[in-house]
Amino acid sequence: MRTYLRSYAAKLFAGDLAAFGAPPTDEALAGHIRAEQISLVLGYSVGIMLANACNALVLAVALWQSPDWIFALIWAAAVISAATFFGLQARGSRRVAKPEFVSRRTMYRLVRNALALGATWGIVPVAFFADASSGGQLVITCLCAGMLAGGAFAFATIPIAAIAFTAPIFLGTAICLGRDGDFVYLLMAVLVVVYGAVLLRGVFVNSLEFRRRIIAQHDAERTVRQDPLTHLPNRVAFNETLDGALKRLARSGEEFAVLLLDLDRFKEVNDRFGHPAGDEFLVQVAARLQRCTRAAEHVARIGGDEFALIMSNLTRTEDALAIAEQFVAAFADPFLIDGYEISGATSVGIVLAPRDGNTPHDLLKHVDIALYRAKKSGPGSICFFEADDDKSARDRRALQGDLERAIEADELFLVYQPFLDLRKGRITGFEALLRWQHPVRGLIPPTVFIPIAEESGLIHQLGEWVIRRACTTLSRWPDDIRIAVNVSAVQFQNVGILQTIVQALTEANVSPNRLEIEITESMLISKYGSAPAILNALLELGLTVALDDFGTGFSSLTYLRKLPFSRIKIDQSFIRDMLTQPDCAAIVKSVIALAQDLQIGVVAEGVETAEQLEYLRQTSCDEVQGYLIGRPMSLSEISTLQRSVHAA
């Protein structure tokens, strides 16, 4: 019972009409309603305070001949001073952008101030009415009636504040009129009671209608500004919040931070468990993130797996970092979806306004750059924007623009690294490796431009170019030579790669079994859901498929059992140490034996010494690749290599 009464009192003095029987609302909506209520009060405050000052002055003049004129003058001076102070304060508050959320504490202060002001006027009839002249009594009665009406008007949307203001005036007026005993005064007291009841009824009717209108407006706006899946604010709402924060920054210097989050494993969840599971994952993520924020702040979902937060009234950089750390920690426990425990992670980029920008364009660009660096640092990383990041981003964008023109400018070319068949003692194929000769920067490593191509989507255009060029090269080589082409995870998302391969083989009149597609284990981990269908389609076309960097990823044996590979390539890290590290030698032997049992070809990468070559020959490895056999070379160098190998 005590808890219920405490909760009821909290709602009552917070201006929540649920205390008077209206349908309840959640705290976020209640805070929005309070913001609208206080905004209206502030709009009337200057006029109300001016009326208080004028009324106090009128009362002082009316009681000038009264025995209590000194006390009346002191009272009037105090009211005029307070009215001036609060009027100026209200005028300053109106210049600040209207808040979207107001706490209960702010409403408590408003009700307390309304009670104090009402009590100040409630003293007037009790203290001055009896000794005033008939004219003075008439002035007191009119002023009190006017203050009742003015208070009801000013607090028309907040019944508890209207009651707090009018109750002392109503009681003081009714008591002083009733205790005189005069029949006329008794009638006036009855009129005051009726007048007060009508005013309060009007307040309740108006406030209920106001509440219904705000809720209806909020519901209508929510459909435009709310993400339908997570019920978080969407990009439209986020942009509006950002504009509001920038306006407050310009007006009052209120600093803020923008946090941008990206889920590191969302695509894996979608691909492995399906889109319904992905949706549920987003819903659970949204709930966890929102629990990390303050009541007045809301995480927004601004993209598929991107979330953002504007942290207002920032006083310390550490506060933004603390919230970001809470976001990262929210992913510590796995997500339970359809009976599966799914691990998640997020990376966070942070910008501070005005340090990192004072326009939406600059802030969003810089926070995206900070997030990019965080993602490069690995899951769970948090990065603030740094000036050097912007330079790196400009360089990356410039390089992307150059890469878009590289194909037409004939700056790309292929080099070929050979495979040696240990049983036949001859070259059986080559791995095609893409290179870029920039006209100004020189030779740019694939580790630099391939990630840019993947992020921008240019990888599809580059991949098609490589496949077509490889097929054209095959058409000029003997029929028993193959070319292996690396395909990235991003390319594997596009089923159009199948059509590209078919067209390239047809146009070059090349047999499909001479083109080999190399994929990595890391690609399978992130794209497992679409891999089997594409791999099977490639095999049906007659292509061979190789699993590159075998042993460096996860669940390798699972992939070998479920996915149709023609060949696996042992990662060079094992080959490099197999003669000095027993564990590496054991892994190499085991992989070769496993491949033979599964009737899968095996290639050893990174062979650089004759001792390594002899060891692999003794362990029955099928093919080898490395600098000992040949470095990546141009077409003109390949014929020389083939002659030297045959001669040996």
C-alpha cells in the first residue's frame, strides 16, 4: 500500500494525468508531454509575471490609506522583485531550444513554485481584507479573482500546478469572506467556490484534451521517425536530434558527442540463421544498447546494422568513453535466438562537437572515419576521431577515385605464380595475382587497394576483369595448364559471378576445368550461408575450387565435409616452420594424409628451400608453390620457366 501511495504521489506531483484516471504512458512519452507542458508555461510566464507585478502595485496603492499600508508596501515590493527575476529567467529559457524530454524533478520544482506564488497571493485576503476600506476590499476581491483566473490559464495543461497555485488563493478568499458574517460576503464566498470549481473543471478538460492531442501527434510522428523493427528512432529522428544539438551549441555553447556503432557479426547471423533470426538479433541488440543510455537520450538505428547516439550536455570526454564502453560490454553475454547462443560484438566511433566539427556533414563524416578505424582495430574497439584520420580518409577516397579509372587507363595487370606437380615434375598451372601500377604512386600493393575495392563495391568490376583476362590468357596456353583466380567474400555475395565466369569461358573458348577459383576459410566463416549453392554451381560448370590458407581459420574439417573442394592449399606459415617445429611438421603430414583420404588435391604454399621441397615430395604432397619454384612473373617470363623446369 505504501509503495502504491508513493507511486501515486510521484505521478501526481509530476503532472501525470494518470494520477487522475487518464491512461498511463511510458516514461519517455511522459517526459515528452512534460516538455510540451512546461514549454507552454514558459510561453505565458513573462506575461504572468508582468501581471503579478502590476497587480501588486495596484494593491499597494489601494491599501495606501490602510493601517497595514507598510506591510502591504513591503509585500508588493517583494512580489514585484520576484516577478521581475522570474520573468527575466523565463525569457532567457525561451531562447534555448525546446527540450524533447523533461524530468519529473523539473515538474516538481514547477509545482513547488506555483504553490509558493499562490500562497503569496493567498495571504493577501487573510492579512489585509479585514482592515481595508470597502474600496480596498473590492480591489482585493477582484485581484484574487483575477489571479485565480490567471493561474488557471497559465497552468491549464497541468492540473496539479493549477491546484497548487489556486488553492491558497481560493481558501484565503473564501475564509476571509465567510468569517465576516455579512450575507453579501457569504454570497461572494459561494460565488468564489463556484468560480473556482468551474475553473478547475476547465483545467482538467483542457489538460486531458491537450494530453490526447500530444499523444496522437507523438504516435503520428513515430511512424515517420521510428524504426518499425526495433522501435528506436530512425535516421530522420537522429538527424533532427543532431540539428537540435547543434542549435543548442550555437546558442548556449552546450557541447555534445556523437557515437556511431556497427555490429561486427550481423551478416554472419543473417547468413547462418536466416533473416528472422537476424531481425530478432537486432531487436535484442537495440534493447541492450538503450539500457546503457540516460533517460533523455535514445539510441537510433540509422542503417541495417548501424546505431548512433547523440550524447547531449557533455562536460567530460570520459563520459562519452564510458557510454561507449557500456555499449561494448553489452555484447559480453551471448544472445539467445531460436535456441541458439549467438555471440555478438560492436565497434564504436566517437566525435566531439565542436572540437571535431560544428556541421552535420563534418560530424557524420568524421564519426564514420573514427568507426572505420575502430573496425580495423578489431571487434570491441572504441576510437575517437583524430585529425590524421581525416587525411587517411581523403587519401583513401582519392585512391578509390583513381582505382575507378584504373581499368580504363590500363593500369592493372596480372602476374602469375606457378604450381609444380611433384609427381610429374612439371608446371601444371599458375595463380593469377592482380597488380596496380599507379602513374604517380608507382606499384600499389594489393593489401592496400583490394580492401578499398571491397568497401566501395569496385571489387566486382575488378574481379570480372581478372576472370576475363585469365580466360584470355588460358586460350593461348596448352590445354593441360590451369589458372587459379582468388575470389573475395564480397564477390561471393553476388550470384552474378556465375554468369561472368560462363561468359568469360565461352568468349575465350576455354574448357571450364582449366579455371580454378580460390576462396579462403575466413570468407566461409562470414558467408557460410551462400557458399554451398555457389560452390556447387561452380563445380557443375566444371570448374575446380580450392580452399586457400588452409588451417588458419576455424572449423576447417567441417567445411571439407560439407563443401565440395577440388584442392586445398596448406598455408605457408606451416610450410616455413615444418623442418624446425615438430607440431608444424605433424600438421603438414596430417593435412596431406587427410586430403588423400578425401580424394582432394593438396598444394603446399611458400616453398623456398630445396629441403622443404624434398620433405614435401617424401610426404606425397601433390603440388607446391613458392619462390623456389618461381616468383610471380609476367607472361614473357613464363615460357622461360617452363623450359627450365622441363630441362631439370
